[in-house]
Amino acid sequence: MERLSLSRRFVWPLVLVVGIRVVSSIVYHASSGLTPGLLRDFLINTSGPITFITLWFIGLIAPPIVYFRGASFFERLLIAFINPVMWVATVLSQVSCQYSGMELVYFFFLPWTFGIMCVTGLLFSLAELACRTLHKRKWPQDVRVLHPGVLALLLVSLTGTYFGLIKGQEWVYMVVHHYASFVLN
């Protein structure tokens, strides 16, 4: 498998991934101020799903693109997590004036912020396993399909997704109870 230059294998895909999310988010939020009609509906109904996909499913989409361009594991991990990390940082910065530092840690563990990180890790792990399997079949080079780091991330992310999103209501009660017990008292 050919390893492209840094800009072709990583920088341009990263700019594209971040750019699509930023532009679609700006269009989505700006279109809410338009008068109701076909243009507003079109902008909201196209930019909203694009924003959602580039936040929640980028871990499944972007890493395979850069994997077959020769990106390193760290580069693939970075491109998978860049949009969710930027979104969580934005959300935390918007509420940071309302909460103390310790409260922000608890805020992070609420399902929507914690969940997006877990889902991204889960989807990245699945994409990584699929890419490694295809790599092993197409180019019989020495590549470990079941890499321990990928399997550990898969297990941790799957556990976090289960508790943070699937059992989200119980998770919220547990986080809030822990906060009330150890921070407020």
C-alpha cells in the first residue's frame, strides 16, 4: 500500500472533514433566522443531517479514507475524533460560565457529551478492524487485524456506549447522585 505525502494522506482529508461540519453547522444555525419557505426548509433539511453525520458517524467514515492513503494509527485516530472533540469543547465552553471546573467534569459525563466520544471510539474501532481485514486480504503484508489497542478501544467504547447511551437514564442518575454525594456535601 502506497503512503501518500502528509498533506494528501492527512491534512486535506482533515480540513475537508472539519470544513464540512463547520459549514453545515453554520448553515443550519443561520437558516433558522430565514422566513419560512422552500429555501429555509431545504437548508435546514440538508445541513442538519450533514452536521449530524459529521459529528456522530465520522469515526466510521473518515478513518478508512485516510487508512488507504497510508495514514498512521495516530492520524486515523485524530481524524476520527476531531469533530466530536471540537463539538464537546464548544459545548463545554458555552456552559463553563455556569459551572465550576469540577462541575464541568460531571457535565462531560452526561450522555450527549460522553456518548458522542464513546460512539466515535466504537465506530473508529469497527472501521479500523474492517480496514485491517481488507488490508490483510488485498496486500498480504504483515498487518495485525486484531490489534490489542483497537480491541481495547472497542471494548471500552462499547461499554461506554452501553452505559452512557443505552442505559442513559440510569447513567444520568448515577452521575448526578455521585455529584450530589461528593461535590455538594
